[in-house]
Amino acid sequence: MEIYEIKIKLYLLKNIKIEETQTYLAYFIDSVMVKDNMFLGVHETNQYKFYTFDSLYPLAKSGVYQKDNSYVFRIRTLDYQLAQYLYDTLAKNRTKEFQGLTAEVKIIKQKLIKKLYTLTPVILKTEQGYWKNSIKTEDFEERLKTNLIKKYKDITDKDINEDFQFYYQINFKNKVPVSRKYKEIKLLGDMIELEIAENDDAQKLAMLAIGAGLLEMNARGFGFVNYTYY
């Protein structure tokens, strides 16, 4: 499994609050996806998209990304054709918020992964909203693993043994829910850290998480993880 990471440099055309960043970055990506029939279909269907992205860097310490400054963000995908298309189009794309400047690409190859940690909040939706209002931590952990198994089966068309240890430990890094806005809705999520088990199946899921994200709304910029190796 190979993952393609595209780093995009942007020029900001307006001030952007940190909690609104994922909405505007998602629109920036969507605005080129809808121009190609192949990717328009992916964008409009209710299915795993197999790409995800982080937020703007350097971080806005004031809570607001400043107009007339340059920032970078990263997109990851397991789809070579999508990676090539985004690389070719985003560096010259323009919306009301951003002007693309440059694009770089690198390939992330499978190595023994020690740790995953989120750079954007993981989102788990329930009928009651934020998951801690309705389910236990054990249920959250089960959904976390099951979600990745479903993604793995979908993208590889292969089965996977579900009876294995995915990680040795999970740490929640936030004391209160992390709030982000998407389409005028306030989403509550969490920043987590996983110490990944060394068995083959755990490593497959960890690699998939690097390329496609953890839990839900990955194509809206949630559940993006960074990693360390053994």
C-alpha cells in the first residue's frame, strides 16, 4: 500500500477563523473535483472518499489565519489518479478564500508504525450528537477499529481477520471536546493518540489511517493523523 501526500502552499485572500478552516479547505478541494467527471462522481456519492487533509500551517496562535499571508496544508490519498489530478490543479486554483501557489508530492511507503496522533479532530456522530453523551469509551474504540476495517475491505476488495489487537493504548489529548464548524453546524471531536500493535493486520489499518483518516468526515478534513515509526 502506498500513500500519496500533496503539500499545497496557499495565499489567503481573507481572514479565516481557525474553527472554520476545514470548511474552506474542503470547498477549495471540491471546487476542482467538480470540474472532472471522474471525480465529480466520487464527490457526489455517499461512499468512502479515501482522501483526507490537515489544516493550515503554521498554526494561527491568535485563532485567526491572516489575510495576505501564506500557509501550507497537506492532502493524503491512496488513489494515484486523484493525487495526480490534485497536484495538477490545486496550485493554480482560486476561491474567495485562497489562491493556490505551489504543490509538492511525496510517497509514503509501508514501514513499521509505532504511533498515530491526530492533527485534526476525530468525529464520531451519534443520534445524540457528541459521542460521550450517549456511548461508552469501549464503544468508541470498537467503532474506531470497525470503521477502518470497513474502509480496508472497500478499498482493497479483500477480507481481513477482525480478531486482532489494533493498538496497545489510546490516549485522549483534549480535556474538553474540540469544536469545529462545518456548514454552519458545530461539530465536537477529539484529539487522540494510538500506540499501534506490531501485528500485520494492525499495521495494515494504521497505514490506511495515514492515507484515509480515522473515523468519519475524512474528506471534510477530520481524522487526519501523523505518525512515528519504530
